[in-house]
Amino acid sequence: MTSDWIIVKSKIKELTGTYNVSAEFSDVLNVKVRQMVQEAVKRAEANNRKTVMGRDL
């Protein structure tokens, strides 16, 4: 897995409340978010834009 974190682990913990969060969950979520952002950039580029927008997700 990459060492560059996109997500903030403490914010995940805030969202999950009393539930425990495994390290694996954070790792997988980070990968998924990275993939989503990369796909959004590709879509913006395909539409000749330099701005990534919500609709690119």
C-alpha cells in the first residue's frame, strides 16, 4: 500500500463512533479514495477541464 495518506484516520473514528476501526479498513479506504480521485481526474481531462468537479465522481 502507498505511504501517502489521503484520508484522516481520526475522522473515520469520529464517524464510526463506538465501533472499532481496523488498520486494514483504513488502508482499503485510502486505496479506494485514491482510485476515485484518479478516475475523476481522468474524466475531467477527457472533458477538457482542469477542474475536478463532483460530477466527475
